[in-house]
Amino acid sequence: MEDVLAALTAALARGEAVAMVTIVAAHGSTPQRVGAKMLVFLDGRLVGTIGGGCYENDAFWKAREALGTRRSRLVHYELSDDLAEESGLICGGQMDVFIEPIEPAPHLYILGAGHVGYQLGQIAPTVGFRLHVVDDRQKFANHERFPAADEVVVESLDQWVTTAEIAASAYVVVLTRGHRQDFDVLRALSSRSFRYVGLIGSRAKVARLTDALIDAGVSPEWIKQLRAPIGFDIGAVSPEEIAVAILAELIAVRRGKIDEPHVAGHSLQWAAPTLRDR
């Protein structure tokens, strides 16, 4: 078990998601006892074992599936059934296996440190997001305003995005102070995919901006991953409330409650009709 836990710690430190497979109940004769663990990586690597055989292979593929869906599941195995016979394991027992995807703390990039960005930066770390803040104004982007941030950068937003190493598992929120900055930042982001990328603004503004991006050569397929307008419709008005609406959407994506992004039209997505972050 020590090898499994060590491998889990190392994977999370690298920012790599894994699935933990654990025997949580066993009755009768089984090849492993309760508590046996197996760690499954997305690339197929394994650390540990729950006993081998076809049922372990079945659990392996279910663990790979759980990494994709980001949902845990409980699986029951009858070791006297065909799985046991095919494995040569005449155990005659029963076993329950819990399969749990485990992700590292997600990285949230706030691009634009104005009023909404500031409020989002205060609450996002309290629910486990690792915070990165970028703005071209030092009076907005500094560690005094964002004491919980892993990184605060003062640089031109689109230039920083062009060279920054942002993992595909990251959450990116575009909260700049102007439409031109939005356009430049989104175009710079458009060569990569992310777990989440969202944009603040009205539906009309989002429609105009996405049309302009497509005219500039941005793939319509990339536009489909954009969540805009950003945030859940909770009737928010103030920057504090809008930050809560955005964070609620981030959590929903993280927990697998929202699967497909939508641009300017999803009934659950919202931003104040005329609000610009400043």
C-alpha cells in the first residue's frame, strides 16, 4: 500500500489525475483482503493490485472510464462467476470495489484583475483552486490584493498568454477591461484546449466577439469550448455576487455536473447585460 500512496502523492504533485481502486468489502474466499488498492493512470500504468485476473482487468477499464467522466462508482464482483473461471481463480467469494478518480488541485487563471477578478480571487482558493492572476496594471495585479495566489503577473495579457505554459486541465477566466483585450486574449488562447475557458459580458457582445474571432481565423470548433456569457444565472448584480455565480459554474464543471459548454445562449449561463470588469 505504501507504493500506491507514494505514487498517488507523486502524481498529484505533477498535476496528473489518477483513479484509485480499493476493495471496500469482501465475503468468502477472495484473492485480496479489504483495503487492497490499485492506482490506475490515464496512460494505462498501474501501481498495486486488487488480486489480478479478469476482474482486475475489468476494474482497470472502469477506472480509465472514471478518469474521463470524473465520477466515482462502486462495482460488485461475484468471484464464482465467469470472471473467476476465466482467471483460474476458484475463490467462491464476493467483492465490492470502489473506483474513485482523484484530481490534483485545479489551477485557475484570472486574466484581468479588476472588480470581478478581485472578488473571484478571494473566494476561489477557499474551495481548492490554485490561483494565477494576470493583468497589465500593477495597482490591480499584486500580492497585496491576491495574497492566496500562487502567481501574480504584471504583463500584457495577450503577450503573456502567447508564451505561458497553461495545462489543458486548467480553468481560464477572461475578465479584461475592454472588448479589444478580450479579442486579443481569446485569439491567443485559441491554439489550445482547456478544462474550462469563460468570458464575461453581454450576450450581444459575446456574439459580436465570437463572429470577429471566426473572421480572424479562429476555429469554430475552438469557439464551442468557450463558456460565454460566464457564470450561472442567480440574479447577481454586484461584483461580489457575479464572482459567486462564476465560481458556482467552475465548481459544477470540476465536479462533472456540466459537460458541454455553450456560447451566448445557454439558459444557465449569464452575465450582467452591460457590466464590464474594470
